[in-house]
Amino acid sequence: MKNHGHFGKYGGRYVPEMLMPALEELEKVYEKVKKNKSFQKEVHYYLQTFAGRPTPLTYAKNLTEKLGGAKIYLKNEGLNHTGAHKITHCIGQALIARMLGKKRLIAETGAGQHGVATATVAAKFGFSCTVYMGETDVYRQRPNVFLMERLGAKVVPVAFGNRTLKDAVNAAIKDWITNVDSTHYVLGSVVGPHPYPIMNRDFQSVVGKEVKKQIIKAEGKMPDYIIACVGGGSNAMGIFYPFIKEKLVNLIGVEAGGKGKRIGQHASRFNGGSVGVLEGFKSYFLQDNDGQIQKTHSISAGLDYAGIGPELVYLRDKKRMQFAAVNDKEVIEAVSVLSKTEGIIPALESAHAVAYALKLAHTLSKSKVIIINISGRGDKDLFILARAFKDKNFFNFLKSQLSI
Ligand SMILES: *Cc1c(COP(=O)(O)O)cnc(C)c1O
């Protein structure tokens, strides 16, 4: 029997019958282009000339000396166009959609980061674009709505349910079922039905491939630890995947510990989550006894998600990957430390990986090497950071803008 994207008992494809043909077509085309040199060349052309790859691996000399333990390197994905790793799998999917003859891209978005990346590739490759967003999120994330609209996308506020991400997913699926002939659904992480988890992992694995070359050049050996934050898991799988066979490299995923350990206060799937089937795939979810998605919280929008990519759960079961969680307070501290020691303001998501490294580095000897995946830069978090750092002048500035 054909493997429909199963990772042990996780993954798979659990969708309405009407979407099966579209997913099968996507899978078929993806399997074909995966080995096609000219397609891969085209992807790399846009990664280099549009997204800005390769991103640097930077030795964090000041931070290393401050902590007095393992040597720390930063993979700076924040230097990608649009500020994070997401552009990479969006470029890949846009080129596949073009091969499939689709004219339109749709996406759902919570905080808007995935929506902005999708709207960006839609503009670049000449697709029309509709982004579904819960009404509550449209209100909370106006700057990203503004950016998507400038990029020519139509942002549709979803006014049912909790009016957040889950409801936007439902609206996007409904759209896809109606318009499947003309439309490609751009999924933003290593989640969803097969082939999305494999496809997005493969596109993102360019990150790990670059790191391998860069660290060999810098240190002449493999790293001892690679640390990445985990929302859906795309930046983590991207940097981890080429290292899975290197058994001595410890792979650590960091989840959002939020404000506390109770359900609703965090987004750590391995603290209260359980196996279930939701949004088209089998994995770990924060869910109640009826299989309804639970509320989650994280200071970082990108990690504020009740599910996790199936391959990460599989690797955890196999003990090839370990998970940790850090809380919002530790994350803010990590933003501050990295900014002041290294001149890099990380995204709040990425700061989770930094916060864990701050606890780990000094426990290791100076001969060890840690690589932290800085999945994005912190510019997008301006408003949250201003509040976290209690910057009154910033809010006075916002007030002054209203009187124009
Ligand atoms: C979206 C986002 C994430 C979380 O997504 P993954 O699929 O887990 O990588 C992490 N970091 C940044 C900067 C993001 O924008």
C-alpha cells in the first residue's frame, strides 16, 4: 500500500472526499518535481534572488563569552525577505501552483505572518490572493492586514465561531472545496493533510543543508545541539531534517510555555495534549475530551497553535528529538539579552529557542557547539515589545499619530 504521508501512526490525510482529488494531484506533481533538476533550480533561483538565501550562520561571540560555556552560533533566518523563514515554503508552493495551472492562492492566517508571506509570493508570481482571517485577529493584527492589502491580497474577516485561526481554517477549506480547479491552498507549516508536511519540510530543509556546510567551515565538525522553536514545526524541521541521521547531534524543539501550566495558559502540546485527528491530520493537539480544540496562549503569535506537525511527534516518540518549554517572561528576557549582546532583535517565536539556550550553554563545556535557529526578526513584534518593556513614550507616539 502507498504511504500517504504517515510518520508512524501520525500524519495521513483526513479530509472531506471532495478535496481528495486536489491533494492527490498535489502529491503527484510534488513527487515529480522533487527530483526534477530544472524545478529545483528555479526554486533556488528565487530563494537566492528574491528571498535572500543563503542566510548567514553567525558566531555569537559576546553571548558565548557572557555565558561561559558552549560556543553559540545563530542561523539568522530573520534576514529573509519578509523577515522570517516562511517565505521559503511559500515560494516553493507558488511555483508548484503555477505548474498545476492555478490562478489563485488562498491561505488562512492567525497573526498574519503566513498571510503576508502568501500575499508576497502571490504578487511576485502573478496570482490573485484571498486570505481568511478571524474577525478578532483582523482587529488585533491591523498592521499585517494593512501589509497584505498593500500587496494586493483580499483579506476576508471570518465572523463565525471564536473568530480566530480555527474559524479562518474552516472558511479557507470551504473556499478550496468550491474553487478547487482554479485555486491552490497555501499551508503555512509542516501540518495539515499529506503532502503538506513532507512538502514544506523539504522546502525548508535548505536551512539545515546550509547550516551543515557553514558549521563544517567554521568549526570543522558537526554541532552538538540544534535548538529551534516549534509552532507547527516548519522552521524546526527545516533545520533539523538534514541532521536526523547525525545521531550525535541533539535536536531540541522549544514550545511556548506561555503564562502558566494550566490548559489555556500555554501552547505546549506536550503539557496536556493528546493524540487526535484535526484539520486533516493525526497528531498531538491541545484538545478537550470531545476532541474540541482548546484555547492556547503565547506571547508569540506564531507559536500560539493547538496542534503540531506529525513528524515532530514521531521523532519525539523515537527519542530522536527532545522538547522543552519556556515561559513568556523568559522569552522577553531572551529578546533583551540577544539584542544587547549580539545586535540581533529576534522574533518572539525565535526568542523561545534563545531562552532555552541561555539555560543550557553554561552547563556545557567550551568544546561543545550550539546552533540556535533565529527563525525571524523582531520588527513585527514592535507593539508587543513596547508593552512588554513598558515603553510609555512609544504609546505617547501612537496617541500623537491619532491627532493628525
Ligand atoms: C510562523 C513563525 C514560527 C512558527 O512556525 P513554525 O512552523 O513552527 O516554524 C516561528 N518563527 C517565526 C519567526 C514565525 O514567523
